[in-house]
Amino acid sequence: MDQRHLLMHQAMLGDRRRVESYDRALATVIDENAVVADVGAGTLALTALALRHGAAHVYAVEADPQIAAVADRIIKANGWQDRVTLIAGDARLVRLPQQVDVTVCELMGNLGPEEDMARILRVFNRRNLRPDGVVVPERVVTWLAPVQFGTEGWGIWSPDFFGMRLDVVQELVDPTAHLHFLTQEPTLLGEPVALVDTGRGDTGLRNARPLALPLHTAGTLHAVLGYFTATLAPGIELSNMPSYPGCNWAVFVWPLRHTAVAAGDTVHVRPRRPDGSAARDVTQWRLDCRLDRVSKQ
């Protein structure tokens, strides 16, 4: 067993807000007659929540053979053999013995769509979800926002760090995309704009399009921030912005050279997706940026 797999699941299970949000969402859609599919079941946290709310049966679908073996041990240890059917395989190829009432899935990456959840669910549900069935989450939106950091992250390279100039370091640090866990909420210089939205039919990062990010606040533009908001059920949302204690998702940061901006300026961004398997690693993406000023500085 590759220990990195279990460490990843350890972090996810320790994210209490994640688990509790799914728990509340499943409580609204599951009754004692419900048949549930847990897609990307992992170590069966969502399966356990479905059973907790009275699901009659859960089909736990897991593509990773190592994690599927762990899931099998968990099922036997809990005596779930008559209530949970483990299916080890690619969800896009699975045809269940019966259609399900609820599909639940948590394959959100740090930006949202890296793990191709929307595309996987579209194929799986076409075969296996009843026409009036429910999907949790019902919508996932990836947002981009222009930000000014406080005294953390890319904002550290400022003209005044306890009286010391650190802005010269920007000339040495490569402004490449990276993950960051926020310790303080940055200043939004403009409203977030949706990059990918499953509610409008987008199925992944390949749908990414050029965007305009209007600025409503004067300040110093430090970066474009990327994060997701998942609507699990009506009124129940889960997001990695702002970061919270125990959050297992970081936000994505595309740093820019610190630039003074005014209200009314617009940042134009064009995502550049790499080819092949690198496309799933958003740190390999480029974000071409251009600033239109409302007036000459």
C-alpha cells in the first residue's frame, strides 16, 4: 500500500466541515428506501453517512485498486456486507444491477474540476441514476478573483516589510501558479467570476475560456486567486475560500507583479491548458493576463 494514498484520505476525513456539510446534505435526500451510489468511494466516509441516514443499499464505486482493497476491509470490519456492494472499477464503465435514487461524490480538486468529477458523473448517471434521481453535489463552480494579499503569500514581497523593502525579490521569484492555505482573507479587488460552472453545463477545465475581471476597488493587484464553491443541496455549500481550520483543499494562486490599480480597471485573463496528463495539474497551467486601465496612471 502506497502510504501517500492513506495520508490523503486521512486529511480528507479530518476535514470536519467537509464531512459535516455532506452529512447535512445527505440527510435532506436519503430515506429508508433510498438506493445510493457513492462514486469515488475511497475509505467510505460518504457511504457511512448514507447508511447513517437510512439508505437501504449503497453501491460503493472505487477505481483505485489499493483503496478499493482498504474499502473492502472496512466493509467487513463494520458488518456491512448485506448493505454495501463494493465495485472496484472506473465509474464511467460501471452498470449497476439497479438504478439508484441518489448519487453522491466528492472528487473536487483544489480548484474544483481537476479530477474530472462532472464528466465522470455525467457518464455514470446516464446509465445508473433514475430519471428523477438526485446528485450530491448538485453544482460546482470554479471562481477566479483579483486579490491583494495581506502580510502572507505573494504579498510578502512588498515595499514595506517591517520597514524593509522586499519588493526587489519579485525580480528573482518565478511567479508560477501554486497552492496556498490562507491564514487571513485577502482583499477582493473585484467580484469573483465563474471560470467553470457545472450549472451551465461545463464539465471540466477544458471548458475554460477567457474572462474579464472588473476591479471595483483601488489597491495593489498581487494575484488572481482560484477556488471552488460546491452546492451540495439547496442551502448547503462547501468552499475552500476562505480557508478554514482543517481544510484539506488549498486555493490556487496565480501571482502577478505587484501593480497599482484603480476602480474601473479590468484584468483580462486567458487560461492556457497544457496537453496530456499535465492538464490535471493546475500548477502547470498558464494564466495570460492583461490590464486595461480606466485612465492612464
